[in-house]
Amino acid sequence: MTDKKGQPERDDESEAMMSTYVRQLEESRKELTRERGLLHTMLDQAGDGVVAVDVQGRFLHWNRRATEILGMGPSDLPPENWPGHYGLYHSSNKLLNPDELPLVRAMRGETVHGQEIMVRNRGNPDGHWIAVYARPLNIGEHHADGAIALLVDVEENRQQQQLFQLQSSEQNKIGRLALIGQVVDTATHNLSQPLAAIANYTAAAIQLRSTGRLDDRRLDEILSHISRLAERGAQGLEALRALSRRGGRSYGKVDINAVVQAALSLLEESIKAREIKVEQQLTPELPEVTGNSAELQQAVAHLLLNAIEALAARRDEKRRLILTTKRTTDRDGRVRIEVADNGPGISTELYDSLFEPWFTTKPEALGLGLSVARGIAQTHQGDVIMETHEEEGLTRFTIELPATEEKDV
Amino acid sequence: MSSTAQVYIVDDDTDVRDSLTLLLESVGIEVTAYANADSFLQEYRRQPKKPGCMLLDVRMPGLSGIALLEEMQSEAIGIPVIMLTGHGDIPMSVQAMKLGAVDFVTKPFNTQKLLDLVQDVLRNPPNQNRTGKTDLDPHTTHQRWQTLTPREQEVFTYIVSGISNKVIGIDLGISIRTVETHRARIMEKLEARTLVDLVRLSMSFGDSA
């Protein structure tokens, strides 16, 4: 920047330049403050606690949720005093060693993934489980500038799980009742076929033996058949196990294709008896769903049963049941289980009543299937939807469920 | 047992088919087994078989047991048929009896009973007109029918159509318990021990029921 017109003018220009810089700096500072404010507001409203420290372990950030979860606010104490001050314990009621603290580990450069800690202090006299995710905070390029931690209230998740289990056990009872006739049918068949064959082989062996025609080779053959048939009978009990109380209340990641296959096998007999052609279009590598597999299996079985019963009204032999699993193409990528049939369909006037308990258009049905299926879908944050495709002559019921996302820091 | 005794088994379950074959062969009966109704029909059309007796599974993929009975009726295939049914297949069994099946046994079956039944059918083949009529004395059965109250006659008609107690109750506006009581009285009055007996009787009643 050169100027040949003399000092005073230059000073004026510098003055102007300076004030522009100052204004720009001021703007930037305001901008930074605004952004900082925005960041803090966002962090304050986060569902999980967020705590950040610098290299000395001084708190750079501590959001509102962190205070709620820990039952107290930040202090100036050094890390070695944190376990005693905040009341951070092992499950064995022993105070944590400062070296074991997730933030301290992260300051050393470690990444901590869901370390469970019991918090018990004045704000939390009964004690409270939290899970902590932590990792080093890198602001500069070459070294750790501190650490950040995410505090997750595990207790609340546990309570949600308990609520989930309570709701679902109620549904389970009704749902099991509605399905039991069909499943017993399948289980009875699965058991009676091998039992009949065992009885036949045994009677044949006795007959052959009494007439002196049972040589060792034949005996071996018959015995190996009987042993294999006993095994087949045991497998036949699987259908009943799915309905038993011990069918599992467990809550976890569920493979939807496996659930669909299991539901189908529950109703194998009803399908065969009504001469229904089943077309399966299962998408491989479907994302997992979080929930209870026994219940989801029940929900699918109800939709299948609904389709099977609808198909009974069809007199010709072209009864089709199309079973599809897929992921929606939108951003959420929900998992869909579709059950379509080419039965007589449902009048749109009845659509509103369809999902009500005890509503049925069939003389032998209880009218619980769709309402139970929807109830189960809803406890899994999903729903059941009905669509009619007149051009293809199909009625389709779909269970839509959120896919499980990988949670990370 | 004469050497010409021939039993046809039509059942899609390999284990049941193989074991039944061995059982019947062990008492000297000649067996031909088919995994489905179509393969039996195809072979029969190529070369008609000697009468003997057929053991037919009611539930099969493809052409069902009932459909095969209908086909046999329309093609006048005069083989007496014993249906093999699962538990709770009563409507289907009733339908089968009406299509001319001589009896039905529920799986898993008592092997001795089954053998007795098969040997009985082989020794005394039922008349071949396959109308489903039986040789019960029409006069006696009509007399028994007269002893039923109008309500019992009504319930009887439902039962032999293969309708469940629950649905009979709903239709007639009475409890399942009452249906059960009616059913027991009907069996007693008609001197029937099983549903098969009832179905046979209903066929001999003809138009009166």
C-alpha cells in the first residue's frame, strides 16, 4: 500500500482502515459470541449430558443435562477429587480411582465407549447408573487439548424398557390367545407326523420279528429312522415354544427376515390346508430393528393369519400370499414387512374399524389380530398400514418399524 | 391275506409314506406309494389298477386329498379310500366322507386299528357305486332320527356339515356348553360312537335330515 500524496491524508486513510478492521473484528466477535451462544443452547437442550475439559481438567463446558444427570453442577476441583466430590462409584460400592474416570482416560488420549458408572451424591441419594462415552478433544493439530464426554442416563432407558415390557406382556397375553388355535394346529401336525411314522416303524419291526424276518441290517435301518423321527418331533415343538411364556421378554437387536421366516413356519399347516401359494421376496442384509423378536414374530403371524383367513373366501385355486421385506428409500430408511393377499379385499368404509379390537368380518375369527399387530408395532415405534391395489387385486398390510441406528460419540 | 391285496398310499410326507409302506408290507400287503395325487392319477390313467384300498392324506400341497376324491368320483375310479387326517380336520373329513371315503383315521394313529381297518376293507370291499350311501337299514335309522327333538335335529345338521361347536352356538344363539349337551344326547339317541358314525347316518337319512 503506497501513497504519494503526503502524511495527513495517509493518516486519515489509516484511520479509516483501522476503524474498518475494528468493525470487522467487532462483527467477528459478535458472530463468534452468537455461534457460541447457539452451540451452548443446543448443548443445553441435548438429551444427554455434555462435559468438556481442557488439558488441566478445568471445565470448558457443562450443559444443563449434565447437571440433571449428575445431580450437581461443575466445580473447580482437580480430577483427583472428582470421584469423592461427585460420588462416582463402581457397582461394588467402591469409589472410582481418578485414573479410571472416562474424562481422565480421554485426556490421556483414550476413547471410552459406554463406561457404566454409579452416581450417588446429595442430589442423587439413591444412586443412579449412567453410561459415559468420552474422547480426546483436538482443537489444535498436534496434541490433545482436553477431553469431551457424553453422559447417558441408563436408568431412564432401563425404565423405558420396563414400561415396554409391561405393555408388551399385556399384548402378549391377548395375542397368544388369538394365535393359539393356529399354532397348535401346526405344532400338532409337526408332532403327529413323526409320531405316526415311529408307531408304524415299531409295529413293522414287531411284525417282522414275530415272523423271523428281522435281520440286523433291517433292524439298524428301522432304529435309525426312529431316532431321526424323534429328532424331527423335537423340532416340531419349536412352534409352541414361540408362544410359551418363556418365549423371551428380551429386548435387543432383531433380524427381521428371521422373524418373518419363524412366523411363516408357525402357520405352515394353515397355509397348506388352504392350498395357498406363498411367494417370498425377502431383502437380504436388511438393517436390524430394536425390540422383542417373539412379539414381532407374533405381529407378523397375525398379519399372515389375517391374509390366510381372507384367502379362505376365494373359491378357485389361485390363492396367493406375498411376503416381502424391504427398506424404505427415504432418509429414515424404515424396515417394512409387507403381507399381501389376493383375497376378496376390504371395503374402504370398514377401514376405520379394522384395527379396533374384536372387529371382524369372519365368523370364526376373534377380531384381535390386526389390533394386536398394530399394538406390537406401536410399542416398537412403528405402525401397521393397510393398502389396496385394485389393479393387481391385492390387499396389503404392512408393518413399518424404525431401523436400529449405530450410536456413537 | 391273499397275494392280490394291494394298497395305494398317497401322502406327501416321506416319513409317513415310507413307514406305512414297511408296516403294510410286514403283514404281507403289496403297496404302491405316491408322493402326490397327480402322480397317482397319471399312473392310473395309463393303466387302471386293481381295486384294493387307498390310504389318502387329506392335506397335501398341489392337488389336495379332497380334490383327488372328486377326481376319482368323476373318473369312476372305484378304489375304496381311507382318509388320513390331522387333528381338527373335521370339516374336511366330513366332506371326504360325502365324497365317498369309507372312513378316516386321525394321525398319529393306532397302528393295529389301522391294519384292522385296511384288512377289513380289503376283505369286504364296500359297494362300488361311490355315492357315499352306506348299508345301514334305512328303516331303523329313520326310527332313531324320529327320537331327536327339532332342536337336536337342527344341531345334528350343523355337526355333520363339519361346523364347530362355537359357530353352532353363535348361529343358534346358545352357549357352547348347550351345544355340547345336545351333541352328547344326539350321539346317545342315534347310538353313534364317533363323528364318522354320525356322518354315515346323515347319509342314510338322505332327505329326511
